Amino acid sequence: MICYLCLKKRETSLSWRRLFRLREDVLCDECRQSLVPYDGKLTLSPLRDVIICYEYDESMSHLLYTYKKIGHVALAEAFISDFKRLAPLVRTHDIVPIPAHSTDVERRKFAHVDELLRAAGIPYRHLLRKRHSIQLSAMERHERLKQRHLFESISSERLTRPIVLVDDVVTTGTTLRQAAALLYERGAPDVRAFVLSRPIHNRRGNRANGRN
Ligand SMILES: [Zn+2]
């Protein structure tokens, strides 16, 4: 089998995973072990809580670059077991991806957060539309602060179910906060978030790279 990230060939051993017909990891041991679980805590009002899976470090940055920019969509399968954590919430919550702007989706040919959920078999629905194609991280600070309305609602339907927002990277949390505020305005009784990664710099109070 070939690792989906480093493309190195690796031996397939008769592991317990294979014996019990569980899905083979799409990453080799080396790539898998390079991903560092996130053990910090992020409080982000008005969200109830935020679950973060991994540190956004060099390894995760490389993986997400390969996934999003080079377009290796199958890498979404590397996070199936992480996103399966949402399965118990599906019956009672709406799972809502933070959307990319439509021009980014067209260029990329796929919606990167949707694909992470789809790979794990987690049903989701879109409630938000991104208003600008520019990334906050590409803006100067004073420009970023002016971006008060990153999203608009897709419909005017009153929301009645609690919501889990899903994104690939969080740094300052502006994106999640604005999305949550809009969903609360529309009636959502509760909004929380599930995010794949976050730069560790934030926890130490240094300037973070990457997205907001
Ligand atoms: Zn590898």
C-alpha cells in the first residue's frame, strides 16, 4: 500500500486492523505519528465549546496544503476516525460546515470541509454562505477587524436544532464567532464547533499563522 501523503510504498502486515476487516490507515506510520493531538482548550464566546483534534504545525500544514491546494481529495480519509466522533450528535444536531467561497470551491473542484465529513459518513447541511473570496489571513490587521459580516444565511428558515460548526483550521476564532452569532440570531438554541486543527502559537499568546 502507498501512503496517501508521502507516497512511499510500505509493507502491509497482517495487523489486527486487517484481521478484523477494519479500514487500513491511508497514512504510513511515520506520517501518522507526525500529527500531534491538540491538548489545549479554546473558549470562544458565543460558542458553547470547541473541540480541536490536532495541532496545526508543519506536518498538518503540509497535509492540508496537499489536500486543499494540490487537490489530493482522498486525504480526507486520513481523518475518518476523528470525524466519526460526530456520529453520536447527528440525530440531535445539525452538522454545518464553515463554507468556502464559491469561487474557491470552483477552483479547487471540491469543498474541503464537506469532503472531510463525507469521507467519515457524517451527514451535514449548509446554512451559511461566505460573502468574500479573500482569506482573512491575507489581510492586514486593520482590514481584518473591518470584516464584520463574513457570512450570510442561505435561507430565512427559523433554526430549531442545536448546531455543530465544522472547520479545518481555527486560529483567532473570528470565523467561528461570526458564524455562531448569525446562527443564534436565526434561532439556533446552541452552537458548538468541531475543528481539525489549531496553531499552538495561540495558546502561548504569540502571533499565529494561517487562517483565522
Ligand atoms: Zn507517509
